[in-house]
Amino acid sequence: MSGGDTAPRVVQDLFGVVQILSDGTVWKDAVYHAVHGLRVRVYRPASSPPLAGSSKLPVLVYFHGGGYCIGSFAEPYFHSFCLRAAEELPAVVLSVQYRLAPEHRLPAAIHDGADFLSWLRGQAELGAGADPWLAESADFARTFVSGVSAGANLAHHVTVQVVSGQLTVSPVCVVGYVLLSAFFGSAERTAVEMDPPADVSLTVEMSDQFWHMSLPVGASRDHPVANPFGPESPSLASVDLPPALVVAPGSDVLRDHVHGYAASLKKLGKAVEVAEFEGEQHGFSVLRPFGEAADELLRVLRRFVYTATER
């Protein structure tokens, strides 16, 4: 697919449940948590051959953004990014719905993320009896957990649960995780928060309000969900985290938090790659999913995914 701002168009539609796009990508929805009515949108490329000598494709789990309060896996912003990722990596992309605050305050969304990975484990255990698209195309041993903004925060927490043994997902194997414009915070203001860039897509006031509405009542921004390296958070020194790709937009009021997260990982000796996108806004990957910066991001993501699977 070429860059620019031209999105693929729908060429075949089965009652809005399965669609085929003009670039060959297909998607469909499946229920992973019947009690809560939660779904996952499954994307796979129709034409791209698997790489790295495998007959199947890596799996990219993706959590949407929205400050844990708004957003949907079905929104065009997130849908468009997942379409591109499925076709251009290529990969099986799984875009996960989760419950939102303030009706469902944290850690509800993180519980949902864990429940999804448990569902994915069940699919992997079924083998040929799994959902046909997953059985045919998904290499569960090459699974990446990713997300944008609040979804990146969620990706961090469920990845920690998996690799620390709190959540058993074998035969699914999480071999890397990807944080796009991660949504972190702290009680203490950072330099960028005190002197933010002009015309940002996410303001300090918006960030504060999202945390106020999503964290447990009475919690500060040093809560472990918001500030994983803060004074209230358990140490990650002994946690065997997989390689991380941390994407840091330059014009983001959360930039210092993102850089601080990556620096803390490096200090602990964890494998982390930081991809800088100067001049880009918080959430640029979904605000302009067919723009030049998104083109470059997909190239970075492709390299990370296929390098990690060769380790």
C-alpha cells in the first residue's frame, strides 16, 4: 500500500461482520468474553506471504487508546491503523475491546486485557479446532502485545503479568511488546508538562481528567497503573521482560514520561528500542494512519517484529 492519506475501500461486505478491503486485507469480529459482551476484531492480509521461513504469521495484539474513558476498537482511527499493520507487516492483528471508565474504573480494563490473552491461549490450545482464521494464519509462538496511548499502558501491564507468571498463556508466547504514544503519569509534573508544546492533541488538563475518571477513587497519578516506575509500584528488576519498542512523539505532553519509562527499562538492563518521531503529536499513528509518519512507523514496527522473531 502506498503512503499519503488514501484509505482502502470496502469491496466486499458480509453484513458488516466480514469485510474485504481494496488492498486485500480482511477482518471480522469475534466474542472473547460473553458475560461482558467484549469482542476482538481479527485482521489478516489476503495476499502477503509469511516471512522468516514460517508458514504462518506473527500475532499483534492491539489495545486502542482513549485515556481508559473513551474510544472503541471499531473506531475508524484504530481500525485504519490495524488494517495497515495486518497488510504491511504482515501479521494477524487482534484489536481488543475492553471496558471503560468511569463506569468500570481501573483495573477493569487490565483484567479484560488479561482475559483476552487467556482466550487467546484457549484458541492456541485448540489447534486446528480454533477460529479458522487463527488456525490457518496465526503463529502463537510469535505474539506481540501492543497499544496506543492508554492501550500502550494496558499493553505494559498485561505483558508484565504474563512474563512474571501471574498470567499463564502458554502455548502463546509473548516475544515483544510495543508502546505507541504511551499514556503514563506521575504526581510530580515533568518539564514538558510544565511548559507544553503548542497545539497538542492531548493537553495536560485532558490527561489529568482521564486519570481522575479512570483510576480508583482517591488514587493519585503515582498509582502503579499510571506510574509503573513510581514510588507505589513494585520493582520490575527481576521480571524477564521481552524486548520493547517504545514510540516517542516529539510534540507530546507525555514525552518525558515515555522517555522516563524507556530509561528505567534500560537502567534495569532490559532490551528496549526507542523510536523518536520529532514534531509528531500524541497518537499520531491513529490521528493520521495514512500519513508519512505512520508510513515510517510501520517500517519500524515491521523491522522490530521480524527481528524479534529471529532471536
